[in-house]
Amino acid sequence: MPRTVHVPAHRFSGWLERFEANNPDGPQRIVGIAEPLPVPLAVLLIRRGGYAVGVVGSDGHLAAHKVGTRYVQSRTAAGGWSQQRFARRRENQADALVGAVQDHLQRVLRESGETVVGLLTGGDRQLTADVLTDARLEALRDLPTREAADIADPRRAVLDDAIERARAYVIVIDDGPST
């Protein structure tokens, strides 16, 4: 069964040498390697209730960022008119979250002064797609992208961790037949 490891770029050559020395004939073998995303890099992490946006500068450090929360009601078991009312409220709250994140991301991109060449996304895929529909963010849509769908609620620590993962090699290893 394949597994994935993230190896920081500065450790990759040594990691690869050790892996090959320890597995000359298997059973483990590398089946895929994805290179780190290039910098400057835009970051968009969004889940219902929270977001983190930022720009990693050409020096590899966070040049600008914004992390925040925004309430979006969860689903309810109510029926009839109440269910419809809560669904409209939830939809309006999600729309407000998307609009706020679009504004913050556009502002952070402008303030950083960097021309980004990569995009890291994470969290809710539909909300991410909704954010990227903004015409001001059109340039981000065609950039090399990496997705970190398994992020926790976006906070500063989660933002830092996601950036480390985006700047690392993603290596898929097949451990061979299980015994």
C-alpha cells in the first residue's frame, strides 16, 4: 500500500541517498516524486468558519498574511420552513465568508509586492473554487497548484505547516507486499 512522505527541499538529496542505500533491492520503492511549489507562492486555506491567506516571498518567508474566523452555521435537523430558512442563512453566511476571503487575498497579494508563481490551496474545495471565481484573482487560476485538503481549521500554525508542506518534496513510497 503506497504512503506519502514530505521531505523538506534542503534535506531531499540526503534523504534520497539514505533511502537508496537502505533499499537497494526493495521491498520499498519510490513510485512518485512531486517537486516543491515555486516561490513566490500564494496561499488560500478556507473552511466553513475560518480562513488563512498569505504570500510566501521569493526569500521563502511569509511576506504578508491574514488569518481570521467567520461564523457559518452548520446543518440542522429541522424540517419544513425552518430547514429552508436555515439553509438560506447558511448559504448567505458562506457567501459572506467567500467575499471576505476574496478581499483579503487580493489585498495580501497587493501588499506583498510579489508576483506569485504558485498556489497552495486547502480546506473546503467548493469554497476554494468560489473564492477563485473573483475576477481580481483570475491570475491565480492557471498557476502550478498543490492542494492540502486535509488541513485543520485555518489558524496561523496551520498556515505555517501548510507552507512547509508546499515547499517540500512529496514522495510516494510503495512498501511492497505486506506480510
